[in-house]
Amino acid sequence: MVRYYGFLSPAKRRLLEEVVYIITETVRKTAMQITWRGMYQRLLKIDPLKCVLCGSQMRFTGLKRGYRLAELVLMHEPLARMRWCG
């Protein structure tokens, strides 16, 4: 089976794809955009950006990798005393 020559070659396919859609009168389906927040909401039925303490909307500002266990042990008191909302 030859897949990479002629009409089905990747270079030709990109050029002729629009022509094929016009000739066959088919509508190109666009993929639905799925965000991480939407996947999280569908899977767990909760909003990941809703504050668990006060219920207000949070803003995602970035992602930071977790600390190692030794660092968490050293930080447990400041984390417990941290004031989160209000």
C-alpha cells in the first residue's frame, strides 16, 4: 500500500484539501475547544477556580511544581498560620 505519493501525500493534501471540501460541498467540522477547567468540572462536578473558603471566583495566575516532603515539613507551621481569604 502506497500512502505518501500522489493526491494523498502530505504536501499535496494541504494544498488540495480546500478544493476537495468545495467540490464535495462538505462542511469542515471544527474541534470543540476543551479547557482544563471544563474537563475538571465535567469529571468532578466542582469548579476548580471557586474558593473553598469563601466561595468567590479565583484567578489562575500560574502553575508551580510542588515542594519536596522535607520542604513541606519545614513549612507546615507558616502554611497553617497563613490567612487565605479576606
